Amino acid sequence: MIQKYRFGTPIETCAVIKELPVTEEKLPFFEISSKKENTEFVYKMADKDIVYGLGEQVRGINKRGWIYKSCNADDPHHQEDTKSLYGSHNFLLLSGEELFGVFFDYAGTVTYDVGYTHRDTLRITPEDWNLDVYVITGECEKDIVKQFRKLIGRSYIAPMWAFGYGQSRWGYKDAKDIRKVAAEYRKRNIPLDSIYMDIDYMERYKDFTIDEDAFPEFETFCAEMKEQGIHLVPIIDAGVKIEEGYDVYEEGVKNDYFCKDAKGKDFVGAVWPGRVYFPDFLKPETRTWFGEKYAFLLEKGVDGFWNDMNEPAIFYTEERLASVMERISELSKENLDVDSYFEFTGLVAGIGNNVGDYDTFFHEIDGKKVSHSKVHNLYGYNMTKAAGEAFEKLSPEKRILMFSRSSYIGAHRYGGIWQGDNKSWWSHLLMNLQMMPSLNMAGFLYTGADVGGFGSDTMEDLMLRWLQLAVFTPLMRNHSSRGTREQELYRFDNCDTCKKMIEIRYGLIPYLYSEYMKAVLSDEMMFRPLAFDFPKDAAARGVEDQLLLGNELMIAPVYTQNSTGRYVYLPEEMMLVRMRSLSDYETQVLVAGHHYVKAELDELVFFIRKDKAIPIGATAINTERLDAGTLKLFGYAGATYDLYEDDGYTKAYDLDSCIREIV
């Protein structure tokens, strides 16, 4: 059961698609605590209560013990002490003495003190008192999540080719670079479906342009890649370069499509091209205009995009830059002691992505001027919505790949997300695993992290271990930053092992795609904590580094350096699979309980649940060449599997008509 409670006059987020009446009764479970500064929702937690959710966030599956903020932030250096990441997903599930879900539909900043100040207290604090709260009760955790997913609408469906392996790097500066990457992969017969184009492809970092010197005859180049079975996926950024003669800039100014400053002029920020205007994506007419701009690349043969820098990331505002430079000039004349030195470094560090700048520009909502800080978390969502709405018109029958960096619940209907600019750290590998179920809870099923890490220098063993997790995630993209170690798979000594991991991925795509589609069309989770299926198992409730995948698999990747194995808890009998290639594997049935499982660097280890089997096929150089005729059941003897199959490209998907049993 879902009950809706309204406080004040909320800003409409469009996260919820199901109309519910406002309940006049008292809000259950929470006490409302009023303080001088603000009002809070307070819930007393029992010792063994688990708090699931919050989508894209740091730390573990159980969120107890830290303070989190829903305030979309461009923070590529996130660590355990980070409070905000790129998305805001205000859905929590409390499991323990009470069982309920709660969604705080609020576009501004929300702070969650989940047992940090007081171990037994969950304290939720919105910045003001204008929000809708949805409370969901049900039979079990999975039931509550399913009700919530139906409330917010069906998740985005990606094309089949987007389940193939993708290679990306900020630094592929021209067509020659991309041709070389494609050639190196094809020379080694490593499967590859996509190559991503970062900001280098643009003419001086301007959206919906192509650098004709670096990428001459782009339409022909795009067709050339497709002949090799490779899709080009360009980036689109939020900021529009201020430049006379640039059509996107001039149209935006003429039609009043940009955010305003306090004086009503177009607000000036800065990102890659320097000074930019930010489209006011909260205006329907702006979304229509910006969305139609994707046609420029669609008409050249592109059929996938990634939206970036849409928190929005702001390098500086002119006002803040001027004040900082003035103060630095004053400090430069002084003897920098400890206090003035830290003031100096703080001034420089505080120029970019300063939350204080959110109060200096404004949106128009239903004809009213609204500070960006009040709707900050909706910005990236509405950029993705602009693209998704446009694709329905520009490409009504064909699925277009779309995923975004910034998001809010509701964006899941228009695209997937990747888990932001991570680092080549073992801790971020574990974080990738732990985010999967909470993102699924929030409706984001097409997701994954930058394999190998985006920032800093990756390591060969880290890349292999990350591949062994990413083999199972819907989005499997190797992405890295300019200035870091190049991490295309062919650059490593263990290239052959990397290749075998990718080949295993392609053999598993029929299963992964099937479970993804069944989860989307049934409003369920593809990745789940063990406790969701084994709620009465005390040991399962404490597992933080294993996940159930679909109805047949459990994954338990290695995420520490130099490890040749790990401890695994089995809540039931399972079949251990140790796979070095699609043709080189061992299986062993293990009883329920605790086990130490060896996992060498060249081995993919996973588990098939009791009396289950999965379809595995032959590998292929890309998804288009996968042959359904090679599928064989792999697992327990006598088990069957209901395979979901569609054409993978059109929108002719249906759960009832696309299922066939494999025996």
C-alpha cells in the first residue's frame, strides 16, 4: 500500500507518474521534529534494522552510520567521507522491526543522518518544508520496491548493442585515433560494440558540432565504423558556448531558453569552452528545442549518446572568479601564515562547483522565477528528459542509447546512468558492486561504472578484477581520463585473459539481456542484496559484497589487490562456476554456509542457484553476430529457463509474447 503525504507547496518533479490522493492522516513511522533552523523527520531504529536505498551513494548496501546529502555534485575524488554524488535518489527502505519504504519527492537538498549522530536515529532534513512524502508498506522488501517502481514508471530500455563492450577515453582527439582503437581490437578479435567520443570531437567544445579537421566527412566515418559493427557514442554537455554565429547559442538567446541571473539577464557560467549559458531544461519549450538538436548527430548515423556535466558542473562564475582574484591579490601582499595560507588554498579550491553559486541563477517554472538551489537535483534529469522526449519523435521505432551523469528519480524513464567519474581505486570497484541494488531500487537498471576507473592510473590486476564484475553489469564501458595511463585492453600483458573475459560476457549476453528485460517489464530488480531473497537468514542480512543477479545467479567478485580468493556466504546450496574461458571451466556444488573460494586472476567465479540453469551461447565479435542457435543451458541438470528474446532494436517488446522456454 502507498500513501501520499503533502507538506507545504511542493515543486512538481514529475518523478511520480501515478496520481494518488493526499492522505490527511498523520505520517506513520516518523516523528516530526521542529527546530529553529528547520523541520526534520525522525525515526528510531532498532539495533538490527537495515537501511537500504539512496541510489547512487558512497559506502555500503546498508546505509547506517553516515550522513548523506541529496545534492547532485561533480566530485570525481569521492571517498568514504563524501556526502553527495552525481545523482539524488530519495528512496529508502527500512527493514527490521518495521518494514516500509519512503520516498521524499523534493527537488532541493535533503540531508540523511542515518545513525551517524545517534546510532539509533534516522534523521531526514529537507532544506524547506515543501515536499511530498510517499510511504509504502508491503509483504517483503521486493514487494515494496515493486510498488515503488510502479509508482515512478517503467525504466528505460536500451538497445541490445548497448550490452556489448564499449571502449572510451577522454583523449581520442581525431578519427585516426578511433580507427586505431578499432583496428587494435579487431586485430586481436576482442569483441567490441562501441567507441565513445568525449569532448575532443566537438568544434571548440560546442554542443552539436563536429571538428571537421579532426573528423572530416563524419557521416562517412560513422558508416565505416558501423560496417565493422562499432557504434560511435558522442558526449553532449549541458553548457552552451557563448559565441556569435553559433546557432545553438543564438537560438537560445533569441527564444529565451537560458537560465537567468538575478537581474534577468542570461546567467554566465564556465565549463569546457569557457563562458557558457545553461539551458533552462525545466521549461518544456527549452527541452523541446534542445532535444531536437540531437537530430544533427542522429542524421549522421549516430544512435547513442551520453549526457555529461549536467549537475550542472560549473568551473567558475564571473562574479565568484572576480572576488576570488581580488582577495588573492590582497593576500599576495601579505606574509602567508597558517591562517592566510589555508584561506588562499581554500579560495582557489572553492571556485569550481561552489554550491553558493546555485543561489545566483534562476529558472522559470509555470511563469515564476525559481532559484536554481530549489530545483538543483532536477537539472540533469530534465536534460535527459529533453533527449528522451525528442527521441520519441525523431526515432519513434528505434531504441537510442542514452545515459547520463546527473539524475533524479524520473530520469530512469528516459535513460540509464553511469556511476560518475570514479577513480582507479579498489574501493571504487567495491562501490560499483554496492551501488547496483540501490540504483535498481530507484529504477535505474541500465547502469555500470567506468571499468578500470576514470581518474588516476589503473593497474592490470585492477582492470581484470573490474572486468570480472562488469561482465555482469548492463553497461560495460572502459573509460579513462586524459593524462592517465592508457587502459585499452590490448595494452596489458594479460591481454589474452582480458579478451577471454569479454568473450565470456558475450556468451552471457542472452541471459543478462533476458533478466534485464524481465526486470524492466515487471518493475523488479535485476541486482538484489541476499537478504531480499533470504529475509530470515541472519547471515545473509549482513552480506555487503555479494549480490543476486536475476533469479539464477549470485556474484561475489574479488575486490582487493593481490587476493587469490575470498570468503563467500551461501544462503542455500549453489553451484560454483570457475570459468577461464567459455570452453575452459569447472563446476562444483557447495552446501549452504561459509566457504573460502579460490579465484585466480584469470578466473571468473560466480554461482548458480540451486536447481537453476542459465543460457550461455558462443561469443561473437559484436552483438549483431550473436547466434541464438548456439545457446545451451548451463547449471543444474533438469533445470529449464524462460528466455526473453526480442529484436533488440525496435520497441516491439512484450513480456508475454517474447518468452520461450529452454530445456
